[in-house]
Amino acid sequence: YGCGKGIILANLKEQYPNSGFVGYDPAVALYANNATEAECVFSNDVLEHIEPFFLDDVLKDIHNLFQKNAFLIIATSPAKKFLPDGRNAHLIVETPGWWKEKIETNMPGVKIIHHEFFEKTRTDKRGGVHENNKYIVVLGK
């Protein structure tokens, strides 16, 4: 969910050729019409880029699309990039607890099978060190 240009999708298809992977990204014409129910929905570094006004609807959409499991990786620190209007590309920078509550509210009946928080850093071209934290959530129905 939110496959962008499909780089991870292509890698998954190559590594697991006997599995059926379908990319979906409403912002990319090639993948915009591919939303379909699936056993598992995978979303990596997507949810924090959603306009806050639309987040509840996106979470509900993910809930409606996965039949068994969803695997979400959510950045919880600012991005290194900025949008043309000056906002940080991570429009939603919140704690794992905030995300957990949002998921539970918008995905009723879903079980959080596993969740963990990784505190990471990244180094920019100038040698500056920045947070690159991730909240990882595995959901089940």
C-alpha cells in the first residue's frame, strides 16, 4: 500500500516468484487502480506522508483491504526532504503510542500481533546525524 515506483514490489516479485504481489499507490498512475483485497497488505514508509486530514480514511482502507495480516512500517521522526510549500515530507511525526491508538480506532477488531519501536539514525552528506526512527506493526484479523 503506497508502493511508489514499485522498487520494493519488484524485489519481492523477484525473491518470491510463486507469490502474487500487486502494487497499489493512488499517486502513481501505473498503480493507482490496483487496490484489491489481499491476504496481506504491506506498507513501508507511507503513512507518515499522508495529509493528516485523510489519515483515518487511509487506515480504514487498509483495514478493508487485508484479509489476514497487515505489516506497517511507519517513520516517527522528520524526513530529510521538504515539500515545495516548506513542510517536512513526513506530514505526521508522532509517537508509537499515538500511532497504535490511531490504528486501533480506525481498524476495529484488529489484533496487534507484534509491534516494536526502533530508534535509528542516518547521516547526511555533510556528516550530520539525524533521527530515523521506525514503528513496526504487524496486524491480524
